[in-house]
Amino acid sequence: MSTVAAYAAPAAKAPLERTTIERRPVGESDILIDIKFAGICHSDIHQAREGWGEAIFPMVPGHEIAGVVTEVGAGVTKYTVGDRVGVGCFVDSCRECEYCRQGLEQYCAKGNTATYNALDKNGEPTYGGYSTHVVVDENYAVRIPDSLSLDVAAPLLCAGITTYSPLRHWNAGPGKKVAVVGMGGLGHMGVKIAHAMGAEVTVLSQSLRKREDGLKLGADHYYATSDPKTFEELAGTFDIILSTVSAPLDFAAYLSLLKTDGALVNVGAPEEPVSLNLFALLGGRKTLAGSMIGGIAETQEMLDFCAEHGFGAEIELIRADQINEAYERVLSSDVRYRFVIDTATI
């Protein structure tokens, strides 16, 4: 075991504070990662404040991890000391179910082991990336291409794959019209990725405040959802609508924007249930769907795709002692577009 520095929430809704945690010894198939950067995801806040239900404390959030391998287990074949690697939202799965065998570990039939706020196979709590080091099985890490700097790569491990996976699954590309709801940490990556895939991209945001940014990042069009004319003008327009917001939507209104056979895919997760009149789906054979991160192979594919197209996330680098302030700023949408912790400051 090794003792490392971290920032943890000691209890639900409590401010995060500096502490130390124990990391397991490096096993046969493990790698030790010196974490360089960790992104702050809105889901970190949901969990640290028990917005999604009962949680495990003390909690070290963080599932957007970028760093360098400093030690490898005797049986490791994929990585060597000095390799640049990332860790996303989970660090293990059953490896045997039909989904794991298909490379869809995020949908593991027995449930994957989340990077934090979970119990591992030995019943020990997992701790995330707001720390200086982490030990993970080599099969649950991914290689960060040399052309991506680690700070802008970190948010790709959640925000990048969470938007890439559904866009790929629902075949975003040339000839397809894609709308991205929300222009935040997830949304800005959705815009970049859909544009790089060759789709015609529209941002649907509450206001036009970030319009200039949206167009710069690859959007072809930008509309304010607070304007009722938007829903009249865009009726029946889109093949895919990707909702990245964690606030409940008027689903009937958004479904009206789809073409026949279009899909409204949710990657944001509101804390409260939502209601839907099913007539909004029936007319036009429309799909209301959800998508959750991606498997390990697809996460690697996404990183390579971003590197090939020359982009990472748009970030604001912060010190560890600014985490609590950053949480409040995320909640008030005051970030363009992802906070990333410089873990050297922990």
C-alpha cells in the first residue's frame, strides 16, 4: 500500500478538503500512474452532494484522469514506464458477460467498477483522480496520443467519450443534421466531434451568450431555446439531437425538432424523474434514447480521432485549492468549458 495526497468530500455536501488515501500495491497486471491532470465533471458534483442517491464517503471524485506510467506489474504487456495514459469512468468490469466480450464494458451485465464512489472486487472503496497517483489494471487504461497535451486530453476521458459514443452509434456524419443541446463541458465536445465527423451541427442553448464560441468550435448554426420561434423554425429538422444538459427538458418540444426516424439521445442525467407524452414519439417513429460513456476500445478510438483532428477540450486550469469554488462556478455555468485540476498543486 502507498499513501498519496488527495482532495476528498468527507461527507455529502461538505466542501472538499486535502487529505491522504491509501492506494493498493501494484499487482501483476497493474500500472501505477502519476496523475498530472484531472478534469471536473458535473457528475462529480452530483455524487459528492448525493444528488444521484446514497454515496460512499470520504469520496475522492475524478474520472477524467491523464498522467504518466511510473511503475508496471510483472505481467503488464500494454504499457511501459513513461507512457502517457488516461483513465475514465470505470476501472474494472466482469470481463465475461456478453457486453464485456463485445468491448461494451460500460454496460457490463454485472455492473462495472466506477473509478470512484464504488467498491472494488475486494470490497474496498475506489478513489478517483483528485489525487496524485492511482493504481489501475492495464486493461482499463488508454493511451493518450503524443499530439494531445495531457491537460486538454483529461476531459476527453468522460466529456469526449460521452459525446463521441452516441454520435458514432447513431451515425453522425456527412449528410446528417445534428443538434447539440447545451454548450457546456459535454456540449462543447459534442460540437467539436460532430463537426469533425462531417455532420451539419446546430447548437440549442438557453441563450445566444456563447454563440461566438459555438461557431468557432464548429457549429454551423446556433439558436436560443428561450425563444419560442426556435421550435417553430426548426420543426422536423434533425436526424440526431444530443442532449448534454442535466436539467429536465420539455421532451415533446425537442422531439418535435426531429425528422421521421430521428433520435433524441440523452447523455445528461437530471436528478429528478421526467415526464413524457408518448404521442411525441409515435408520430414520426422517433426514438428517445440514452447513452453512457464508452468501452475501453471505443475510448481509445475517440482519443485517436481527436488527435487526428487536432483538438482536445477547451479548459480552464485550476489549483486544487480552487475545487470548491470551481464546483459553484460549474453550477452557475461559469466555465468555458471544463475545469482541469493541476494535480501538482495537491
